[in-house]
Amino acid sequence: MSVEIESYVKELKLPCLLHFTQLSNLESILTDGLLSRDRIAGLANPPGINDELRLDNHTNTISLSIAHPNSQMFYKYRREKGGDWCVIGIHPRVLWSQDCLFCKHNAADARISGIPISDLAGISALKGMYDEIPGHESRSDQCLKIYDPTDVQAEVLVIDSIDLSDFIGVVFPSRQAKKNYSELLGDMQAQIHAENKGYYAARSYKRKYQ
């Protein structure tokens, strides 16, 4: 439990954390919660894995984005793997109630992978996600919200697992997909975002034009 992180997250009015996955994984996730790859390996019927290579080597973590998916990676996976994808909303309290690593770039980026894990934890690392980045488009030019990390590929790595009690809801790609999973959602919110809209759009387009 980090009071500093809780205070900063509330100061940002950070709305949610997000995890995208293939829709075919959703039933398993809504049963067992979000599990790291290391934890998934022990399941009788493990869900599919988004990133088989996992170049960041943090196989004991779950990758989350803040406020908008890593749209570059999300688009790439949807094009390469096909099928339907959904986005799971997670409560921001995970950032202060669980052990997390805060990566101002993609965790596999050399600018992050060479940093000791101890330097990726704590309030300084979280605040670093909001720094201006030399050679990167400025926050004002990107029309970012106060809670948007500067780099769209920035990610939070949550150690081990995320319980269903921390789920806010699920964003589906179609009305039919929402209908198919409605009985599993319980009290969770359910929304529909069309392709190239909402969470399925590039963050740059969403912030500047939608």
C-alpha cells in the first residue's frame, strides 16, 4: 500500500487501467481474474497469450495501459492475429494496492529493459511516465489529458495477478460479442466501441479528433 501513489493517482483523476486481449480469452479471465504468464502456465485450460515473445522478460507480470490502450501494439496484434478483441477496464487502486512496475516506454524498450527493477517501482517511476521526452512529440502537441502518460506505449506491469474485484468492466467490439458474454459480467459495466473508434482508435486520433 503506497499513500504517495494513491495521492498522485487521485490528483491525476486517473479514470482506469486497461488490458486488451483476444475475446476468446474472456471467459477464462472472468473466471480466474488476470494472471501473469507464470501463473497461467499452471492452469488446466490456460487462455491464449498476446505476446508470445515477451521481450521484456517480466513473465511474472500483467501489462496494463493507463486511460487508453497502447494503440500501436493493439492495432498490430489485431491485424496479425485476427479475430475479435476486447478491452478490460481495471480500477486505478491496483496502482497503490499491489506491487507494480512503472515503465515510461514499452517495457521491452532498451530505455526500460536496462533499468534495475527497483528503479521501476515507486512514486518517482510513476511520475516519470508524465515527463516530457526528448525527441518525442510534446504533451501539448499530443493534446494529452492530465492522466495520459507521455508515450502511448508506456505501461504498468502488475506483479502476479489482478482479482476480479478490481475489474470495472469490458469494452466489446460488437453488440453480438457483448450479448454473448453478458451472463458472465455480473455487475461489471459493458460497452461497445466500433473498430477505429474509442479504445480501438489510435490515442492520437482519439485525443485530437474524437
